[in-house]
Amino acid sequence: MESKRKKTKIIKDIKVDTKKCVGCRACEIACSAFHATPKYSSLNPARSRIMVVMDETRDIFVPIRAGEYTQAECNGRNRYVIDGKEYDECTFCPASCPSRGAFREPDSGLPLKCDMCENDPPVEVPMCVDACTFDALIYEEREEEVEEVKEKREDDMELAFKSLVKKHGLKKVKDTFARLSKG
Ligand code: SF4
Ligand code: SF4
């Protein structure tokens, strides 16, 4: 059964100004360093939770932050046309999805998701924003009243955990969580 009550939550967001992005990929490097184990021990954009989609011939650079893991390919794909060029239907998708390799931890294959650089003590601004000297990434915080659905959230987490175990095996998932929790 669900118990609902209102609470105020700080919503963190990062806006992107694609006109300012030059494709330097400093954001990818900063994110990968922050999430390395131990922290800052390696720089590997393949481990980044932000990916800069590039079309260098047209000077188009779009930083995408990793979103939710999806168990299956979606069937509601979008098409994007920018300056007359049609982009691949998955090009700007933030999901870690079985149909492509984006946003996967390279060693374990586990999905990566932007966590807004949650840390103890908290960071002032997320690493990717801090690293972007071109002001293409703009950090925003706003207060929102949200319904707290405690039990549903727990159910969702359990479902997500089960789906990871089903796909990768319990040992691999446990090993990865143990490694990440040391970071
Ligand atoms: S650091 Fe900023 S300018 Fe460089 S690729 Fe990332 S978003 Fe673009
Ligand atoms: S907010 Fe943090 S976790 Fe998310 S993409 Fe930026 S650096 Fe990576």
C-alpha cells in the first residue's frame, strides 16, 4: 500500500546552451574522474555520465547526461532535424539501453546514470558544470512540492535491482556496488 504526503524537495538540474558548447569534452573527463574509484584516480570518458554528441563538420555539439536504464529498446523513437540534417533516432537519447553501448560502465557493462555528483560533503556545483569554462552547462536548483510515495519508490528500486541481477548476475552486481561504495 502506498502512503502519500507532500514534502518540499530541492530539484537539481543542468541546463544546456548548445550554442556555447565547443565540444572540448572537459565535462566528460571531469565526470569520469569524479566517479573513478578511488576518486580522481583515472580520466576515462567511457566512464562518464555525460556524453557530448558531436557533428564536427557542422559545429554541432550536444552534451547529454545519462538518464534511466531501460530494460528493452523503446518503440517511441524520435527523429531530430538540425540545420536540415536528420540525426539518428537514438543520437540524443539519455538512456542506457540494450540496443547500444552508450552509458555503460566499460568493465562491468552496468548502466551509468547521472547522480548530480551526490557526495558527502556535497559539492558546490556538479563537476561537469565546474569543468565547462564555456558556460554551456548551467546548474540550477529549485524547490518543488512533491508527493512522497515511500513504498512505491522502494518497490521501484527492488524492481531495478532484480532486473540488473537478471541481466548481469548477482555476483557482478554485488561486486560493482561494493566497488562503487568505496569511492
Ligand atoms: S565542457 Fe562545456 S564546452 Fe566542453 S564539451 Fe562539455 S559542455 Fe561542451
Ligand atoms: S552532474 Fe555529475 S554525474 Fe552528472 S554528468 Fe555532470 S559530472 Fe557527471
